[in-house]
Amino acid sequence: MNDLFELQTVDLEIVALEEKKNDVPTELIEARQDRKALDDERAAREAERNELQGKVNEAEAELARLRERIKLASSSALQAGTAKEASQFQNQELQFSTRAQEIEEDILPLMEELEGVETKLAALDERLASVVPALEELEEAEQARLGDINGTQKELEAKRDSMAEGIDPTLLKQYDSVRKAKRGLGIVKVTAEKRCGACNVQLPLHVQQKLKRGGDLVRCPSCGRILATEG
């Protein structure tokens, strides 16, 4: 059983390393959160900028068309054959000019709003320029940390495989099954008070006697772990 306890020690070290992988430094977690928050905010501002730019482009395109119509109406009024025709073209020119003025008035606040969003985007880009390099440095350190853990884990796993070769296959299979089911200890020692070393349940007399006789695999009737006596 001593070999199995030694194997379990290695297994617990491997489990501890797996847990250590998930122990991401607080500084890195916060840096990732800051980066995501900035990226999300920038995406929102960029979408806002694109929407405003689309409205400005649409207004400018309509304004360009109106100016062409104003020009055409003015030219047609000068070339009109009658006063009535000239008056009609002049009315068109006035209507187009009025609409153009409305659009120009509408564009101004859009342009101001667009400029404000561009300013916000520039500020976000400036913040990202300082956050990203720091985050990349932390990420590199994290990869190095994980690399060290993985290296140690591979060494322990190789050691574990070597140790497992010297243990009875049936006993090893039982141990692995219990350890995985309990996510930790597969074998424990019985306490001086004849209790299970894991769940602390008082062992029934027949279990104690079976342990005393030895030779058979004995498991705790409560938690199912393999039991071993001191010594």
C-alpha cells in the first residue's frame, strides 16, 4: 500500500498543478477586462461614427443633386421662351434652394456630432496604445508561467507512469476509479480511533477485522475510498 500512497502523492501534485493553471494573476485578469471594455466602447463609438458618417454622406449627396437642379433651373429660366416658363423654372429654383438650405442646416449638427465621436475614438485609440503593450507583456509572462507548469506536470506524469508499473493492476484500477469519483483521495489511512481518514466515519467491526486480517482490498462503507492501516 505504501507504493499506492506514494503514487497518490504524485497524483495530488498533478491535480494541484492543474488548479494552479487556472490561478490567473489578478493583474492579468484586470488588464484583460480593461482591454475588452475599451474594445467594446471603441466598437460602439465606431458604429456611431459610421452611422453619422452615412447620414452626412447621404445629406451631402442630396445637396449635390439639388445644386445641380438649382443650376439647371436657373439656366432654364434664362433660356425660357415665355415669361410663364421662366417663372416656373424660377419657382423650381426657389424650391430647390429652400430644400438645399434645410439640408445644410441639418448637416451642421451632424458634422459637429461626428467630430465629437471622432474625438472620442482618438482618445480611445490613445488609451489602447498604452493598454495593449502592457497586456501583451502580461500575456507573455502568463504563457511562460503556464509553460513552467506544463513542464513540471509532464515530469510528474512520467514519474507517475513509472511508479504505476510497479503496482498491482487490479489495485491500481480500483484506486484510479475511486480517486476520479472523489476528485482527490483514492486511498486513506484508518485513524487510531478506527475511523476513515477521509470522511471520518466510525468503521464497522467487520471492516476493522477485515483490515486486521489483511490481504483483501477494503473500502470505506461510507465514502468508498480504499482503506489502509498504519504501518
